[in-house]
Amino acid sequence: MNDAVVNTENNALVLDTAEEKLDKEVSLVEQQAASVIVASDEDYANAGTVTAEIKKMQKKVTEYWEPLRASTYKAYQDVMARKKEMLGPLESAEKILKKKMVAYYDEKERKRKEQEEAMRRLAQEEADRKLEEAIAADAAGDVVGAEFAMAEAEIMDDVAVSGGIQSQAPKANGVSTTKTWVIESIDESKVPVDINGAVIRPVDEKAVMALIKATKGKIVIPGIKYKETVTVSVRS
């Protein structure tokens, strides 16, 4: 219940809430503590008594606020539970679509690599054929023909080694993809002590991943099997 306090200036009633009354009590206790002087055994005993009263006041404040804290925490838990309940289906939907997008991306990349390998094989076959032509021309005394055939063989050989098809990643507004690599298995008995100047034995997965990323997945490490993965990010 509110306590009535009379304002002597205008005889009006001013009602203090329980919180305001408690706040004033706390302020008075703080002022009392500030005024205490400890210069004798009696003062020391008095300070102990005042401190005990302060502890009681702390308990009183805690008991006052505890019901509100408990009810507020309960309300917070209810809100968070409801939030989680509503976000759950949305997070599930996001995962479903991202999984489908990654599957499409991976399939497109698989076809690109398949086509790239087919072109590489054709280039190598053409290089071998031109080399045979060069050998045949040279054997027939056709020096010019042999030189032309050899030059073409070297060109096709370069295509077979370094040629490739540029990746054309699917695009969508607010959507980005990130490539990374995941180590699938490690056979420690086959892993070398160091590679490219980096010591990786005993097998240091962080060092291994650093090498894989630095070479963009081109490096071959005995005993290490890894694969490329794609992560889809969507900006709202």
C-alpha cells in the first residue's frame, strides 16, 4: 500500500510508491554510512552494527525486486520460445532452398569439368596426331612440313595441359557463393613430413587446409583426401 506524506506548504497529499519509499531508505542508509567515523573501538562496533543493517536492507531490496525479476524472466522465456517456434519453419525452408541451389551449382560444375576433360583429351589426341605427322614428314625429308606439324603439336599439347572452360556460376540478386574445401580422410602413414616448405607432421589439419586454400584445391598431398564444397549466402 502507498504511504501518505503531507506537504506542509500547500497541505497536499503526496503518495510515495513502495519503490520510491525503498529508494529513499537506501539513500538514507548510504548517507548514514558516509557519516560514520571509525576512530575507536566503540566506533568500530557501531560500524559493524550499521553494516549489519545494510545487509538487511540489501535483502529487503532483493526481496522487493525478485518477483518482478522472476516474472520478467518468465515473460522473456515465453517470448524467446515463441520466437524460436516461428523462426523454426523459416530456417528449415532456407536450408531446403540452399541445399537445392548448392546441388544445382555442383551439377553445373560437374558438367563443366566433364566437358573440360573431354576437350583436354581431344587436344591431347590432336597433339599426338600432329607429332606423328611431324615424325612422318621428317622421315620423308619434308623439313618444313615436319616443323609445322611439330609447332601445331606443341600448341595442342599446351591446350591439353593448361586449357580449360571458365566456370559460369548461376547468378541471382542478393545471392553469393563461397568455395571452400573439406578434408574427408587422412592416412597418416602416407602423409609426408613437409610439403612446399610447410611442416605438416604430425598431421596439422590447419596447415593442410592452408596449403589447399593457397593452391585453390590444386595441390595433391599423399594420404590426404579432400573435396571442394560450396556455401550459398543470401542477403535479405
